[in-house]
Amino acid sequence: MLTRKIPSSGAELPVIGCGTWRGFDVGADPGQRARLAQVLGTLFEAGGSMIDSSPMYGAAEGVVGDLLSQVAARDKAFVGTKVWTRGRDAGIAQMQRSLQLLRRPRLELMQIHNLVDWQTQLATLRAWQAEGRIRYLGITHYTASAHGDLEAVMRAEKLDFVQLNYSLDDRAAEQRLLPLAAERGIAVIVNRPLGGGGLASALRGRPLPGWAGDIGCESWTQVLLKFVLGHPAVTCVIPGTGNPAHMADDVRAGFGPLPDAALRARMVAEWEE
């Protein structure tokens, strides 16, 4: 799988990860758990590593922790979660609970979910990073209406990661956030790379264009993911899924050539026709 460097460390991160919203919010049913174990196995077998979760995602953190404790490839995981509460003590308690649920003594990435009480939580994240409890820290949001707030924090603070929404039909991040991330040396995780599902639905049934084969795409999902990865500021995409077949489709976008600027412009023009 292709990798991109995390600017703050120079470490390489595989470009396809897995989001756990909805898909991993399941109970103890063995059948559901087995499907999710397949999802993670497919990700790891393809060379992926990023798993993104949050206390907001119901049972997802605990499910990820349980599954990772059972797979031999668990050391391959780059686990990121989020703090999503107000107040210093509440933030610490929530992050400690996340570590317990994820069954990890330290995390690769802790993010401030949707910028909730970000000044308070960022101070704690910096302390935890200095203590070695987390390797990287970052901020997140999922709507274009919050891009101004993300930009302000990115300009004011030293961050390792920013997570934001970006897709073929939602390109607002191209205007300021992606160039700013490149300028400031901030790794970019893209959520909603498939347009929240609506984009893929709109394309369903359309034949793939001839140029899709030129970049190794066999499905619209792969086209959409490669469009996002074609932007040089993007580090990793995290399509959310609890479906092994969908994960197998997703990871294929991490191989082979990516669209250059000219092809990306053509993709936009054809989408807008």
C-alpha cells in the first residue's frame, strides 16, 4: 500500500484506514464481531494500519479493543481516538476510559473531536504527549461550516494532525485548509471521502469512465478515494465501514497510480456536468 509521511515525525502512514462510526457500534453478537474482525484483517493484510474511533461512536472503542486483543496483527494498528467533552477533569477521565476500552497503554493519536472545548483539552493532550501516553495530537471536524474554526486553530497552534471532510462533491477544504496543512506541516486525515454515502449512491449504475483503468480503479469507490488521495496534502483517508467486502474494495485504492492535477480537474468537470 502507498504511504505518506507524517510531517511532524517523518514516519510513514499507509494511505487507507478505517473509520468506526456506526459500523463498529455493535453488541456482543459473535456473527457481528466476526465480520468486524474480517474488516480489520482485510485492512492489515493490505498493509493498512489506521483505525479511527471516538467515545461518540457508541460501543466502537470497546469493540476495536476487543478485536485487536484477538488478532496476531494487532501491533500493526495505528489507533486514533478522540476526546469529546468539556472540562479538564472530564477530558482526562474520558481519555483514560478510551485507553481502557481500546486495551492499549498508549495511543498513536488523540484528537479533539469537533473542537469541543479545544483550548482546555489541547493543554492536556500536550501534557500526555510529553509523558509518552500519546504519540500524536490533533483536531477534527466533519462539516465545511467549521472550516473557519479549524483554520484558526491550525494557524495558532502546533498540531500533528487535522481531520476534516473532503470528497469529490465537497471540495471546500481545497480552498484554505489543505494548503495550510501543507504549509504548517500538519498531517491530514480525511473523513467522509465518499461524500457521506450520497456521492457513491449518485454514481451507482454509471459505467466507469475509460480513464479509471489508467489509475487502476475497478469501482467508483476506488475512483472517489483516489481523487482524495490525489491531493498531495492528504495523508490518509478513513472510509467508515463494518462490511468486509467494502473494506476489500476500499483498500485497493491504496495501490497503483494516483490521479495527477489534470485528471483530478477532469474528474471534477465530469462530476459537475
